Amino acid sequence: MEDMLLLKLGEIVLKGLNRKQFEQKLIANVNRRLKPFGSFNIYCIQSTIYVEPKDEFFDMDAALEAAQTVFGIASISRAAACEKDNDAIFETAKSYLGGEIAAAKSFKVESKRADKRFPMTSIQISQYVGGLLAEEYPDTLVDVHNPELTVHVEVRDLAAYVHGPAIPGAGGMPVGANGRAVSLLSGGIDSPVSTYMIAKRGISIIPVHFFSFPYTSEMAKQKVLDLAGILTKYCGKLMVEIVPFTHIQEEIREKCPEEYFTLIMRRFMMRISQRIAELNGAKALVTGENLGQVASQTMEAMAVTQECISLPVLQPLIGMDKEEIITVARKIGTFKTSILPYEDCCTVFTPRHPKTKPVVADVIEAESVLDIEGLVNEAVAGIERVKLTV
Ligand code: ATP
Ligand code: MG
């Protein structure tokens, strides 16, 4: 009997022509994530990725947990592989799931026969294995309609597999399969969630953080790196771009009307992020904006913020309630870090009365006193890059 994982592909099965590439991307991502936990044979047949240990040195609990964070996988079953033979299947079910069958009130066996050369139909396999298990565990009822436990048997090309109920995978599409985007990552609750959600659509992420030392502390920067570190579980390795933002903010504070501080600052963030995108072949920007949450997140303010760039701005949280965002933040493990109390650069320079319905022409005029190109170039030249691995 062999302990292994069966990973069922999610949406990529819909991908037709690109399917092979998607599968290869996913296999590479699974390989990378599971590497610390053993040496595995990982291959894909019929919309299922097989993860089989090559030797006895593996940690299947940890591998299972890691597999649950890989986008592109719909569900996961930890299974036992055995010879394609009825009695071997029964013996495997007994040793692998016996404890669970004995503890359940009722069970049934459900079989799938992908290998049509196998001499029994799937119903016959279920009846045969189910019959023997019922004799073995007389206190557990057989209930084919509403069983507490379903014992799954799959007869496939290379072997037969026995497993209990599947657990949900991370869903989405394999990271890297759909291109690259620059994600603006603050230390808040929202942007780690927006980053996660876009990565889930198969996008590989370049996180960018605007850092205003000494107005914001090294602790604030470390917090963002910690958040990015948590996100590597889902996004794979990340190169975080830390942009020095102090000079820009001081220039704005000195030379522009206070009511436009935030908007002008956000336009700089967009320009610099677009520049980083161009340098890295990324095709969109990602923000954690959420309609109506703060003054800079009205439709008018967003129009102003985006007017100075041409790349699309993806805002996956735009229609979510704060509670919904927090639920995701808790699920992906970023919430506790996000609520640590370090100032973000936005809060340090927040105007007392920000414009909620700004007019583009007025903002352009207000920022025209600045050397925009020079400030952007200076910030890009000063970028610090921090590499984070999973
Ligand atoms: P968050 O919880 O993500 O900080 P927020 O609700 O505080 O969001 P804002 O401060 O208006 O909203 O920021 C909106 C978005 O702008 C953020 O979600 C993030 O994508 C980006 N952003 C804000 N501050 C920074 C920063 N210092 N570095 C990088 N991106 C930032
Ligand atoms: Mg914020």
C-alpha cells in the first residue's frame, strides 16, 4: 500500500488548446511547493495530478497542507495506491480506512473505472468491495443513499486507488499561466487580499510597496515583507519592490493644496507602478480599493487616480463588504499581521478635508508645480528589491 495524493484539476480543464501548458505550469508549481516535504513523482493523467513518494522519507501531512495552497487544484484526496485486483482493493480499504469505517454509523463504496479493460464494472466493484467491508465491520450499516462515510475506489491506468472524502483545494488557476501584474501592497487588511485574489486567477505577482522613512518605520516595512512572506504560500516566490516615497510626499506637502495631497500621492503611486510593470512585462496593476470605503475610493477619485496611466487597474475587492474582506484575510492568514499598529505612508499625510468629488483638470493643475518625471525617475532609481521564497 502506498500513501499518495490525488489532486483534481479545477478550471484549467476548460482551457482546450492551452490545456497542456496549464497542466505543465501547475505540475511545476506543485513540484516547487512540495519539494521541502519529500521526493515525489508528480504527473498528470486525465485531469488528475498524481503525487507519489519516491522513497520512504516524506511528510505527507505537510505535503497535503502545502497542496491546499496551490491555485489550479479543485480538490485533494489523500489515497492509498494498490494493485488492480479486487481483493487487493479490499485489503487496502481495510488497512487504510478501517478505523474510519468502524467509527462511522454508515458507509458505502463508490467506484470509478477509468481503465475499461478492468473486468468488473464500477457497480460490481462497489458491490464486491462493499460486501466484504460490510462483513468485516458488522456494526457499520451500509447506506447507499446517505452514508456518513464514502469509501472511494478508482481503477485507473497504472493502479487502483482507495480514499475517503476529498477536501477542497485552493481553486483558481495555476499562478503564472495568465501573465504578470504589479500589486500595490500596503500594510493594511485589503491589499494582501486583493493580491491573493488576482494570483488566484493565474497571475504571477510583483508586489510594490511605497515606503516613507522616517515617517513610517522599519517596522512598517517589515510588516509588509511579512505579509508578502505569507502570500508566497499562494503566489510562489516574490520579489518585493520597495519604493522610496519620502521625497515625493514632502514635495507634495510643500507645494500642493492640502485637499489634493492623497490624490496626487496616489497618482504618483500609479505612475511608478506602471513604470515597474513596463520594466517587468506586467500587463496590469492591482489595488485593494473598495468603493466608498474612504475619500480616495469614490468613483470620481478613482477616475483621477487612474487618469495618468494606461494599464488596467484590477480592483478585486471593489464590491465587497469589509466583513467579507476580513473573512478572506483570516482564511489566507494575513489578518493578524495586517492589524499590527504600524503607520502606513498614506495615513501620515492624510489631509483634514480631502476632496471626495475631485475634477481631473484641477488635480492636474495642482500637481503641475512638481517635477513629476524627475520625481518618478528618482523613486524608480532608488528601488530596493527583497527576494522572498516560499
Ligand atoms: P489597504 O488595507 O490595502 O491598506 P486601504 O483600505 O487602507 O487599503 P488606501 O490606503 O486608500 O486603502 O489604499 C488603497 C490601495 O492603494 C491599497 O489597497 C493598496 O493597493 C494601495 N496602497 C496604499 N498605500 C500603499 C503603500 N504604502 N504601498 C503600496 N500600495 C499602497
Ligand atoms: Mg491602507
